[in-house]
Amino acid sequence: MSNIIEFFCYQNDSPLEIQLEPEAVIFIASPENAIKFVAINCQDDFKWSIRIGSEDGGLQLFPQTLGDYDIEVYENNELITDFYKYMK
């Protein structure tokens, strides 16, 4: 399904910063950690676009659709209900 995208870091990987747009909330996939983004209540045209920062290697994640949507975010398959801890 094009409405789910997941990022996983292996044991010796550096943490990966993923900025969810348009909210600009940064989620961090740490070693041995997975961050999954799931679009719900979305149209069939929903897809993800990714921009990789050339200097810092961070990612920007852009939801793309003509319709409405909601995003659920999971850390190691646990729904994150409080985005506040991720806001800088």
C-alpha cells in the first residue's frame, strides 16, 4: 500500500531524522528502532514524497494527495499519541 512508509535503523546505523511535513515535526529513528507513518482516512491517490537533505542527510516526508488525510505515527509498532515529545 502506498499509504504506509517505514524507516528502520540497524544496530550500528546513525540515528535518522525524519521531518513530517507540513507540520515540521521531527521524528528520530534510532539504532534498532523503527518509525512508521500510516495515512488513514485518505483517498486512493495518496502517496509519499521524500526529500533527502544534501548536507545533513535528514529526510523530509511529504504526504501527496488531492483529498483529505490523517497521519498515524508508530514507534516500534506502538502508536505515538503525543507528538509533543518530538517537537523541538
